[in-house]
Amino acid sequence: MKATVMYAAGDVRVEEVADARLSDPTDALVRITHSCICGSDLWPYRSMGATEDGRRMGHEFVGVIEDVGADVTTVAAGDLVIAPFMWSDGSCDFCREGLHTSCRHGGFWGNEDNGAQAEAVRVPWADGTLVRVGAEPDDALLASLLTLSDVFATGHHAAVSAEVTPGTTVAVVGDGAVGLCGVLAAKRLGADRIIILGRHEDRTAIAREFGATDVVAQRGREAVHRVRDLTGGDGAPSVLECVGTSDSFATAATIARPGGTVGRVGVPQDAKLPHADATFMRNISVRGGVAPVRAYIPQLLPEVLEGRVQPGRVFDSTIGLDEVAEGYRAMNDRETIKPLVRP
Amino acid sequence: MKATVMYAAGDVRVEEVADARLSDPTDALVRITHSCICGSDLWPYRSMGATEDGRRMGHEFVGVIEDVGADVTTVAAGDLVIAPFMWSDGSCDFCREGLHTSCRHGGFWGNEDNGAQAEAVRVPWADGTLVRVGAEPDDALLASLLTLSDVFATGHHAAVSAEVTPGTTVAVVGDGAVGLCGVLAAKRLGADRIIILGRHEDRTAIAREFGATDVVAQRGREAVHRVRDLTGGDGAPSVLECVGTSDSFATAATIARPGGTVGRVGVPQDAKLPHADATFMRNISVRGGVAPVRAYIPQLLPEVLEGRVQPGRVFDSTIGLDEVAEGYRAMNDRETIKPLVRP
């Protein structure tokens, strides 16, 4: 089968690899119909050291089950399924608490011989991991279903972590696909005013569609001043950090209202949270992290199926598997927000 | 009157200064009966650059009102009062929300001409700031009342911020007076198991009195391993950070259970929160900051007056105002946990 392998920063190849196959009795084998490139894939794309064996890429997918192991009971061949970007057993204490990302048997795609920017993928702990769609959606709906695999559910985690409540004011740092989905999630949770920090007009246009009431195109200190101006001088009670750099963290902490909460889902790149001083005197909470997507899919799926939210709007391009290298380049150069991959 | 002035690191003097007096119509003038030295006073004691005019010290006190300004209505001359370590107007939006530390008119003692390691002090916004005791307590009770000014209420803020719930497991980083009060606060909130990280036996003995079930005397990685051993490998759902250094933050984040919360009240010294990576993958929340003591005093006061909690146990020495310089030295050298000052 064909699969995407990254060998070094900027070196992404689609190659013929050994077919994905069942290994454990709890596995499923899924033929991928929809995958995509994640903002987090761009970090290795920019910085990964050269490796001889390469690294399989891709962790977001929708597909059809081709086969299941002997112990799998809740999904079966022919089922259309959504996969969270991590697998989880669904039965350990952390899974029961809704923190599937800390599952006792959890793990990531995008390593060893298992990545989702490919024709097929092995799914460990299929019963715990996969969610049956239970419908026959059209193409537009499928794009939105794919966002439940990561980007919309991650935006939702940012909003939940930032403690967005009905009627509140929310600021969103980052106009990537996660930031846009954060806007949508904040709107869905009833935020009254949603300020997005972003300066790419194609993106902020979608943000407005998703519910953003204000766009702050300035950067750094000017952006902070602008958000403060928009919020009576105090900042926003809920801030969604959807980038992951020290600068974006510092901005997020600084535009939070005293006593407010930063919900952070941007994968940390340079590893520092905001200076403790920036949060200490104003009692800013910092919550969130890697999104327990599996916990959110059942909550969000009905609204997506009914078309009440359309997070699939973040996909502004569709490519074939053979075009994945070009997709990385275009996304990294901000020519596209997020490319959908049809293997 | 006599007051404490710090001129440089290690240079603390008690001097004759101009008498404290009313300035604004919302002021009260308080004759101090009980003050103390705070762990946060030790930071300038260790690092303050030399200044010609010096800095007035002290921000925790109990005293008797001597006079009030024309606009003061809720307290009067003769009242025994507790002061939080910051003043606040009691009427702005932040005060109404219980975040008195972000009061629109708030401020700190321990600057300009106003410090509480002195015979008397001017209290801005007396109606919003001061809490009448409404009783005639004995000496032991007065020591406990004084902890409501900062240290016990700050320990309580750590426990509240760390989301301590009945039956849970709590780890406390720091065996200073705040850490000890954090143990007491966690116990009061119903924690079942309380692990304190500390290696001074005089302190951990009080921690055990206050409700600690386990003492971890190791440091660094060994302490982390020990806490993990004590918690089934996972760490504690609630961690109280009561120190404020990068190391203590890193320890606190690392011993938190996935999905857990660090309640941080240690005044940040080297300004970095834990590496974002340490908290991101495990969804560790970091909450807290400077404690809105004024919000907590009314909740905690009845239990202190009834003797149900005895946070005054953290005072293991009592000195006169003339001995304050020696008190700083002894506290800095860890010869005393926290000296009570009787002007």
C-alpha cells in the first residue's frame, strides 16, 4: 500500500510500504477514505533531523473497517468510523474519567509502521478507539466528520479548558485550523463575544463565519492593547491558546482578564509557559493540553451529522495521497489552511 | 513611631519614623498588636539592591483601630481587626467577584511610608479591607487570627486552586509556613491523604499535626519517585505549590496525576512555570496566584475563633519589634519557621 513517510525536515515522500494488517486480537484494519495534514505535522516538517528509516505520518482519519481482530465486538467490517488521533482502550480508569489521552494502553499514530496519511491503517484497541458514524454522509459532511478526529475536538478542548460559559467574552490566539475550530466551539458553548487574533484574511473570514465578532490583526503588544481596548481594559475571561509558542502563550496570558483562564491546546514548541509573574498577580489559570478527543466525539457527532456546525469548512483544499508532499509545503507556506487528503 | 525599614539585602533596621496618620477619608489608623515576617519578605532580604530611602516592610497584622476617616462606616475606634495583606475597596467588580487582589483601588503594604512591621499603620479603604474580629481572643487565638492576614488564607487559596475535594489525595510542595497551612487547608477541605514534601523535622512534625499522612524527605527526582510510589504510580490529583521557584514548579507539575491541578501560591522567583511539555501531555492545570485573602477571612474566621483549626501553630517564635532584624536572619537561616512580632 502507499503511505506517507517523513525522512527529514522538508522531506516528505509517499512510498510503497508493507500493507497494514491486523496484529493483536483487539485491532481493526481500516481502509482510509479521508485523512489530512495537521498543524502539528508542520513542527517536524520544519525541524526534524534526518533519519534513515523515516517516520510514518498522519493521525487523523475517517475510513471503512476492512477487518477486525477476534476480540473486537463493537465495530465490524463495512462500518464507517472516525478515529481520534490517539488510540485508547476505553476501559481503564483514565478512559472512564474522559481523559483518554492518558489511557493505560494509549498511543499515537505517526510512528513506527502506522500512520494515517496512507491507504490503510492498523487501529489498536478498536473497541475503545473507533466511533461508528452510523450514517451515509455526503462529501461535505465527511469533511466535517474528519475534524472530529482532531481539529474540531481540539478546538472544543481549548474552549472547555478555558471554561467558556454562555454570554462570556472569549479571545482566540491563532488563526490556524485549531484556532478557527476554537471559535466555532466557543460559539457553540454560548460565548457572546469572540475575538480572534489573526491576520490572514482567508482565515479570519472563516472565523467570522464560525462566530468571531472581532478580528485583531495586530501582533505582539499592539494586539494586547487592541484586545484590552475591546474588553474595557481588562482582557477576556476565557482565552484559547491555539499555537504553542512562548510568544503565543505570553500573549494569551496577557490578554486574559484577572481571574480568567487560558485553555491551551497548541502543541508546545519552545516549551515555556508564560512567565509565572504574568499569571501570578492576576490569578490566571492555565488549563488544557493534548485533547481527549475520544471523550468529545460522541458529544459533537450528532450536531455535525445534523449540519448544525460545519467545522469541515477549515479544509480549503483537497489533494490525493500522491500530492501529500506538496500539501505539506503549501500548508507550511500558508497557502492553504488545512488540506484534506483522499487516498 | 518605630517601623521596620529594609535598605538592602540583609540590611533590616527598626527606626524612628513619622507617625502613621489618616490621609484619605476612607482610611483607618490601626495600632498594631500582632505582626510577623513573611516568607515573601525573605526574597528582598536575599536579593534587594541597596537603596538610600529604604523600603518599609510587613504586610500581615492584627491590631486595634485608633481612628477612622470621615467616610468609614463599618469599623470604628477600639475595634480589633484583621487586615489582609493587600487593601481593597470592597465594592468594585473584582471585589464583588471575590478577587480582591485585583481590586480597582487595591495596593500593598510594604512600600512607600506604610508597612506593618511597625507600631501603627495607615489602612486605605478601611471598610473594604478590614475585618472586625468581634471577640476578645487570648494570645494563642490571636496568633491563629494573624494567619488569616496571609499565611493560612494563602494555604487555603492553594488548596482551593488545586481543586481539593473530599476524599482525594493531595501533595504539598514546600514545608514553610504556607505549605504547612496548605496541609491544614487541604485537611479542612476533606482530603483523605496528604503528602508533604519537606525535610525539616520541626516543620513536618507540625504538618503531621495539621493532617499530613505522609512525609517525603527526598528531593528532586527521588521525591518525585517517592510521591509516585505513594500514589500508585500516577501522582496526586491536587498539588499545592508553596515555594515559587522553577524547581518547585517542575516538581509540582511532575507529581500531579494526569488531569490533575497544581494550585500555586509561591511567589514566583525565577519566573518560569513548568516546561509546557511537562503539563501538556498530561493535561495538568495550573491555577492560583496571589491569594484573595479578603474573600476568605469571613469563611475561615469562625473556625479559627472556635479553635477548630489552629494555624497559629506555624509561629514557633515571638519577638519584639526591636528584634525584627534578628527575626529575618533566623527565618532566612531556617532557625525559625515564622516569627510573630509583638510591637
